[in-house]
Amino acid sequence: MPAATGERLDDLFRAGAQDHAALVTAETGDVLTYERLQEEVAALAGRLAAVGVGRGSRIGVVVPDGPDFLLVLLALVALGATAAPLNPAYKRDEYAFYLEDLDPELLIVAEGGGGAVREAAGDSVRTVEIASLPERESPYEPARADDVALLLHTSGTTSRPKQVPLLQHNLAASARTIAGFYELGPADVSYVAMPLFHVHGLVASVFGALAGGGTVVVPRRMAPRPFWPQLRRFGVTWFSAGPTLHQMLLEREDDDGAPETLRFVRSCSSALTPALMERTEAAYGVPMLEAYGMTEASHQMASNPLPPAARKPGSVGLATGTQIRIVDAQGRDAADGAPGEVAISGPGVMSGYLANPEANAESFFDGWFRTGDRGVLDAEGYLRLEGRLKEMILRGGENISPYEIEEALLSHPAVSDAICFGIDDEKYGERVGAAVTLSGEAEPRELIDHCRERLAAFKVPEVVHVLDAIPRTPTGKVQRKRVGATLSA
């Protein structure tokens, strides 16, 4: 494809007045104005340049949420380098996979942190702490709009997770769309409730807010108890979270409730039930806007709009910054009102998975990207999703590959075969379940503990069934949905 044109990501962060608050640390109230943010990002970029980071460098980032994470990421963006943020909660074996797949030239970790990733990296990847970077700064060339800013993984169902390269102009376009669609401006204050190593928290809550010239309140550790006082303290006007987190926050609502400054709340990352939508609107006292996003589209693809336009329970809303079609297996448009696969096109959509021609051939046709989701458009253009054609498990907004859990189970010496599946759950959307066949002695609890040593907590199966044989098709493929439905009945 030809080189892309458009905005650099850091162009967005010049939208705010120089003396206006850009980032606020939720726990301390420390403020970085837009001017100070630009100065600190430029200084950190110079220090990173001094250790050899530049355009095209691929850098692993294992830094907890908070302003430090954002400064590192924005400094890498300024250099035209590629940031590959990884979940700080991963275990050694998980880091080992991602490091092998990403092949970063450098790992950036917090001071005294990153023990598991350091162990996984060994001597194969140079690791530096933010605080240990040299004070000297080296000059660097400005980034370009077609530099790869983020390299993220998305999970497949029966294959290795795929790498999603997002260009600066992809992310800038998505952030502009979010700012415009929700009418974000300098008076708006966003609260970052979602993790920053995902596009939901990063692109919506941070990039979109800064593109509107507003303020971003960033907690170093998101927790329900301090959440409500922090909303009130900083006059938060909007925030975005997954349905599971919304439910957890409502369960810990304090007597003073939501601040009067709130004007809307957003939900994304998994399906919002109409009942939870009604409950959240009653608690927050503002419209709840359900949205639809994915990593490959730099996050948002559709959303319910602000009043006075209609927000429809059970719908993910109208196309935002994208074109949306419903197609059949051959890529032909479905009949009006008929279900099919959701296909998208737009400036936020990646140009292709990294080094994965097979996945690209399956996912793209005539400039359109197949999302793997089944949906239907109503007469007014509102999209309703009817499930995932892909078999990824979606637990509380976290995408989980069954393949990864199966690999962990199969590493136990007593397991001869394994299958993982989602179990419908009102609170989390789905829970993780699994079934195994054994060649030796092992109890289900032992297998769950075995997974817990190798996987982040949200990926660990809650139940493991022991079967005589795992059903497969004649070609050897597992039937996750059927097995899951049978065992969950």
C-alpha cells in the first residue's frame, strides 16, 4: 500500500491551551499543563534518543498505569519509534512468548519493577529503568504520520495471537473521531478507568480527551473505593469502562454518588445489557452511551450518540469515523435488515497484520476489514451485534485466546488433550471454562493452579472438566461452542 498521510499523533496534544491542565495524577492531584507535558515528552524523547532509540525502533514497555506510562509512550511516539506495551500482570511464560514474537530492541520498565519480564528476557533484550536513563539528551528528527506508533497483539482462536501495527495517523484519526462525536472540549475532564496497555483506555480516555483540548485524570491504580471521591474532586465530565467494571463501580458507590459535572458515561469492550444500561443511567444520572471498538480499528468504530439523538439499548450505535457494512462469506452485502458479518473501512483501520499474509487474506477484501462479529443494521443505521463469529472469549472486556489456555493446560504432564471455551456470565460477559483428557493422575483444582502459575488471573479457567475424549470434527478441529454449551448446561 502507498505511504499514508495525515496527522502525527503528537499533533493532537497541541489542542489545549498551554496553561490548561492536560494530565492530572488522581491520587496526588499533581498537574501537567499542555506546555509542561510537551516539555517533559520532548526531554524524555531526547534521553531515549541518547540510548539509541529512534525511528523504527521497537520498544517493549512494561510500566504500570499512570503518568509515567503516558510520558514514555508519548516520548516514543515523538521519536517515530514503535511502542509495544505489555500487561504488567503477565507471568514469566507469557512475557517469554511476547518477547519472542515482538523481538524488541529494548525493554523499558519502571524503577525497581518488571521482575517477571526481566526474568523472561534474560540477557537477550537490553532492559532500562525510566529513572536510569541518562540525563543527557540527543537530537532527533520529528516523527511522521506513517510511523508505526503502537504494536499490539490480538488473540486468535486456534492460532498464535496476531500483531496489529497502528500508524500514528490511524490513532490520530480515531482520537479526532472520538473527540468530535462526543463534543469534547477544553471544559471536559476524562477519568481513565481502563488499562492503558489497551486501546480502550489509551485511545478513548486519553487521546480522545486530549484531542479535544481537555483534561485527563490518570490513576496510578484503578480501584472502586477511591473512584467516586476522585470523580467529584476533579469535576470529571465523562469516563469510559467495560460493563464488568461499571457493575463493580456501582456495587461500591458511596453515599455522595456521581458528581454533578458528569454529562455522559461510555461503555465499550463487551456487550452492555439493557438492564445494566438502565441501572447505570439511574446511578450516574447521565446518558450511558454504548460503543463498539477493536484493536484493528484503533478502537472506536460505532457508538450511540449524545442526546437529543436516540441511544438504543442493545445496540452499539451508529458508525463513527468508519463505514460499516453487513456482508456474507463472499463479501457481498446482506439484504437490508439481515444479519451477517460486520465489515468496516476507515482511516483508523490498520493496513494489515504484521508478517501474517494468511490472516490478511482472510480478513481483508476490496479495502474492507472483516471484524469476525455477526451483526445487523437497522433502518436508522444502528448496529446490533449478535455474537462473535470468531471464538475469542471476552471476559470483562479482556480478549482471551482459547489457544493460550489450552497451551498452558497441555504443558501439564498429565494432560493429553485440552479445549477451552467461554461460559455465558451476567457480570463478566463470559467466564473461562475448559475440558481435558488425561494420561495420568490430576485433579481439576491442580490443573487450575497449574494455569494460575503461567497465566494472568483473568485468563485462568474457573472450571476444568475431565472427559474421556474431546469432540472434534473429521478434520480434527475442536468444536468449542458445542462443547462449552454441553458442559455448561
